[in-house]
Amino acid sequence: MGGNVKKMAEAVRDGALSEGATVTLKEAPDATAEDVIEADAVIMGTPNYASYMSGLMKDFFDRSLFGIRGKCDGKPYATFGSYGGGGMVAIEALNKMIDGLGLKKALDSVGAQREPSSEVLEACRALGSKMAML
Ligand SMILES: Cc1cc2nc3c(=O)[nH]c(=O)nc-3n(C[C@H](O)[C@H](O)[C@H](O)COP(=O)(O)O)c2cc1C
């Protein structure tokens, strides 16, 4: 909602594009189970809102959980996110949710405290490029 996670997502996208990957970047309300099913890999991000993933990201899983489960076993995923003082708990909740769908975590998560620094944005680009090279 505030733009910090969006900046990180755009850096992840740029990293994947730099390795020649075809990238679809979507905000949670526009994402569907088919997006995950059709992708070779997925990278999802969330802010920490009230010590959990954002409501819009949770809504994505509420809408698509049964569509994805059983169709993406072993598909590589990675996560990133931004938080205030509460740390990585929302990102860990996101990891748990995606693990439960059968995908496999391929890379370490990237976290930022509030607005991503240039170092964090570089780590986001690296996340995208590493995923593209898997
Ligand atoms: C409604 C709301 C609830 C939040 N709750 C938490 C929280 O429980 N723990 C935390 O560490 N940060 C919390 N934050 C801070 C955000 O995680 C942080 O500002 C983050 O950078 C927001 O990302 P965004 O700009 O993509 O929305 C909250 C922010 C908002 C707007």
C-alpha cells in the first residue's frame, strides 16, 4: 500500500529481466492461481501488516489456494518483504503459506526495514537474477 514492497518487486523484476527471463509482475489483487501454475518460478513479496502478510496477499491465497495445491509441487519460489520494527514474521508466514502449497524455497528471503536501501534493492535484483539462472 505504501510503495516499499513495490520498489523491491520492481528491483526483483529488473534482476530477472537482466538474465533474459520473461517476467510477469502483478499486484496481489490481479494475481491468479493460473499465474503461479504457468510460471517456471515465482517470487512473492509482502509488507508486514499487523505481524502478518498484507490482507491483499492473504486474499490472493484465499482465492487461489485450492487452484494451486497439487499443481506446482517442487516449483521454485522465493520471497521478500518490508517491515517496521517487527522483523521477518510476515515473510516467514508467506514462506509457510507457499511451502504448504507444495512449492520449494530456492533462495534466501530478502527483507528491508521500511524503505529499501540501495543495498536491499541490489539484493532484490540479485534475487531476481539468481532465480532466472536456476
Ligand atoms: C496497517 C499497517 C500495519 C503495520 N503493522 C506492522 C507490524 O505489525 N509490524 C511491523 O514490523 N511493521 C508494521 N507496519 C510497517 C510496515 O510493514 C512498513 O512500513 C513497510 O515498509 C510497509 O510496506 P509498503 O510501503 O509496501 O506498504 C505496518 C504498517 C501499516 C501501514
